[in-house]
Amino acid sequence: MMRTPMSRRALQFLFLLLCCPASVFCADLADAEDLPTPLNLYRSYIAANGGLSNLAELKTLVVDGFVELSDKSKVELKVYRKRPDRLRIQMTYPTYTVETFYDGEAAWTRLANMAETEVQIEPLRGEALETVKLGSAIEGPMYGLGKMLDSIVSVRADQVNGRDAYRLDIDPDSDFPYRSIWLDAEHYQEVRMERVLHSASAEEGSVEVMQISDFDQIQGVYFGRTIVHYHGGEVSRTIQVSRIRVNVGLFDSLFSKPKW
């Protein structure tokens, strides 16, 4: 019989998948008079992805890859997204699979052994449900931040992975899920994000950092192929994307509550 603790352990690695450190300021970006405004950064982000109409052309997204955990073990990963807000994540462990389904309103997890003889289906609520909603968007966080630019309290010059970047600090009282994001100064994509964790399993006020690299353009839109998660300054998991497909035909039923 599968035990619930195993399910909770697996869930720790499901969220904000497709779905970031340096403090040395760059001489050519450090002058505040030369820093772009939040609106100009948002416009540059959109333009780098081919414009709003090009982003809107992405109807579905299918991502294949794997997650390397802190113990160096690897888990097969597959993610499906469909506009406006459908999400399905499948993680395949050596002896069982964990799937998350989100139909735009409700979400469930399904834990099953490889023989499909033992299956657990549980609804997601509270912060877990909100996290899944956040992960259902095809676009990156900067796209959503464009609708609330007045929540950006500062723009600073910084570096991430040795590259010039702009750091945007967000009002902690806003609804934006991240407290800071960094945009690459050349292609304006998110290369680092920080958020404060508030879940019962996380230490109060602990910070999760995500660094994104190895960008490719598919149909003119940037996608990062390596995402490293840090918790407490240590690497907690690394996501490596091996294949990205867009506008694949996906039925809505793929995201519905599993019957078994």
C-alpha cells in the first residue's frame, strides 16, 4: 500500500517548473540615469519575444526533460500547458508516477505504482492550488508583471551568471508571487527569480531562488532549458529540458480530474 508521506515528498518537486547570484554592479549599467523604466523593460521583453501577437500564437506547450534532485537522482518530467490556464505535470520515478492535473478551476494529484494497481487521487487546495494556477501560464512572470508595473519599487543594475542584468524589486504587499526578478540586459528574459515560501513544510520566511539559462527561441519566443532551484543557499533541484514543442493538439480532457 502506498503511503501518504511519499505523496507529499513527491509533491515538493512538482511546482513552478517551467514555471538565479551575483552582487557586483556593472559599470556601464550602474548609473541610475541610464537605467530603463519598468515600462521600457516590459516593452523590451515583449519585443524580444516577437510582440504580443506572436506570444498569443502559442496555444499549447509540451515540455520533456528530467529533474535532478539534491541526492543526484533523476526523475523523468513531462509538462503540458494549454491556453488559457490548463496544466498537467507528470513525474516518473523508478517505481511510481506522480501527476498533477489543473482544468482552470480545480487541481488534483494522482500517485500510482508502475503496475497501476495502487492509485491515490487527492484534490489540491490552499497554497498548493494557487501555485498550480501560477504554473499554468505559458508566458513567463514578466508578462504578468506588465499588468501591475506600479508594484515595481526599484530597478537596479546587477549581474547573473556573469552577464549584465536588470534587477526588479517588487512591493511585498502586492499580489505578484515573486519579490524580485532579474532580466538579462541583452534579451530581457527572466534569468533569476526569488520568492518567499509560506507553506507549512517550509521554514517561515525562507527564500527560494530560481536561475534560468541556456535559452532557445522557438517560433520567436524564448525558453530556458536549464532551471536551477536553490533553497537555503543550496541547490535543491535542477530541471533540464530536452525538448519543447508548441501548438500541439491537446484535448481539454487531458487536464480533467482523473477517473482512475
